Amino acid sequence: MKTLLVLGAGTAGTMIAKKMASKLDKNQWKVILVDKDTKHYYQPGFLFVPFGKYEEKHVIKNNRQYIPAGIEYVISNIELIEPDANQVRLTLDNRVIKYDYLIVATGCDIHPEETEGLKGEGWRKNIFDFYTYDGAAALRKFLDRWEGGRMVVNVVENPIKCPVAPLEFLFLADWVFTQRGIRNKVELVYATPLPGAFTKPKASAALGALLARKNIQIEADYNIGEVDPVNNVIKSYDEREVPYDLLVSIPTNKGSDLIKRSGMGDALNFIPTDKHTLQSTKWQNVWVTGDATNIPASKAGATIHFQMETVVENMLAHIHGKEMHSKFDGHATCYIETGFNKATLIDFSYDQEPLPGMYPMPLVGPFTLLGESTINHIGKLAFRYLYWDLMMRGIEVPLPSQFSMAGKKK
């Protein structure tokens, strides 16, 4: 009996374990899925928690309900991956699992301790994150009683999960504070290491115009060096100081410490991965997916959905000694909440920046690319239902995995 071992029961691990289990001969293969707990998080929903729009029940569920009976689900911390020996050591009963093929989907986490002063005396007092549920829930309590001041949203460094989430947070803040009648008492500032609102020119210009229209200041090319929680100031390496009353931080994102312990990652604990095949560049029987990779693609749920076809097809081809033909093209689709029941949408790849147009069908859409619409906002909210009721249950979502120029305007 051969073993396919999947590490991480988040979005990528659960979806791919389920798909591979349906493709492999059950008389010849067993699929084992390992994770440290049974909580499954809908991470895009954390954005809405600080503003009271989502609650815990909307973003956290028990993962057991999404694991088919044919998969062995092991709840344990992982001590070490030993890829040269084709085995993984668990902390539970000192168990060692030998594998024939391995899928690493261990995700990434925030590391506020990497920035001097960030996790000091201001942490969870007037300094918060929203990339964890606990951080988002704590920020909600703060915002419920906040009467105004200077809110600074700061990205420490890239890459981060969902690169547009900081912008969405600012747009939602503008909306909610307007509804509460305190927008004139709030100054919103976006301090980013990027030269503008986004990495690509057309999207950066469009999103930058939105920020300007909403009176949100950009502090560009801002590389934070330290936080001074006593004087409520962040300081950059080039000695620019940005004062705050409320600091919302997107700390350094790093891959799992397990990857570091196992000697498999780069400086940020992301595993070097072939960006087209999603196979490890060092171990031929190891595939990496989701936020655990170092590929230059957006770390987001929709991207994982687009990656899944490549991982499954290439792994099956490799198992049967065939050439791997499936190529992931970096396809990413991101709804961007812009407030006031509207959102915009970007669709892009490794080689093509976001462009205006209609998605997924030319002319018809119904979603507008690089333009605000209510239907985009509805699409953003509907994704939660697609996630829990379709994607996590192994039901195909009818969106093409490969990027297409159809409907886009150059």
C-alpha cells in the first residue's frame, strides 16, 4: 500500500487531499491528512470582523465535516519533515509516517515579533492585526468604542496573504466611519513598502485614485524599522516618522516554523517551488501549494482553487511515470471591497497585469474589472457560501483555472 501524505488541512490541503483521494485507486493508495487542530478558518472573512459584519460562526468551522471517510485525518503537531528519508515525524505518540508522495500545504502566519516594538506594550491596546481571528475580534472591540483620531494601516513587508486586504480594510473603515458620523474625525493613512497602491501600474492607478477620492493618504515606499508605542509613532529605515492613534499592522508573513526546522525553506520559510508545475525544486515527490510556496503569485483562496488542477494533474502524471503537461500560469482573481455596498475586481497572471473589462464572460460579465459595482460586492459576499458549501465539499466551482484575455481591454 502506497501513501500520499498531506500536511495542513486549510484550504489547499483539504481541497487537494479530497481530490487526490477521489482519483487514486483505494486498493493501492491511502491518503493521510495531518493538521494541528480541527478548526478551519475562512480567512478572507477576517476583514469583515473588525467592522461587525461577520461573526465567529461565519469564519470558523470544524474541519472534520469536510474530510471524507476515505481519508485518515490525524490531529497532531508536526515535529519534522525529513524529505530525504520520505518521512514525517509527528509529536503525537512520536509517530513516524512514511510517504511515497507528499503535499505541503502548511500555509503562513504573521510574525509581529520580527519588527522592533510592534508587539510591545501597545499590542492589542492601540496596535492590532486583522490577519488572525483573535486580532480581528480584539480590533472590533476597540473600534466599537473609538471616537476618532489617526488610523494608520501599515504593511511591514511583502509578500503577504491577500495583497489587497489592507486596501479593503481602509475602504471599509471609510464606509463604516461615514455611517457612524465620525469620518470627519478620522484621518486614514496607508503606509506601504510599495511605490503606490498596488504592484501593477493600471491597478495601482485605479486603486490609488480610489484612495484619493476617499481622502485616504498614501505613505509610499515606506519600509518600517520600528514602532515606538510610548509616543505612538512608527519609524522607517529612512527616518520618516508616521504618528498614529490607532495602528493596524500587517506584520511580516512567514511560512510555518516547521519548514525552517526541516531545512526546506527560504529566509521567510517559504518552500522553493517550480512556479508552473508546483513541484518542489529539490524533491521530485514533493508538491507545494497555497501559501507555503515561494512562487510569485497572490496568496489567496481563489489562487489555490486555480492551482489545484495543476497539482492534481501533475502528481497523477508523475505517479504513472508520464510527462507533466499541466502548467499553472499564476492566475489570480481578487474581489476588492470598496465600501458603500460596492467592490471592484482584478484578474491577472504571472505575465498579465490586471486590466479593465468584464469577467468571466466578455460583454456579459456580470462582474466589472477595475471598476466599482454592486454586483461585485455581491460576488465578494457570495464567495463565503461558495467556499463553505462548494469548494470545501469538493464540488467544482465553474471558473476556468487558466487565465484568459477574454473580456479584457488593453
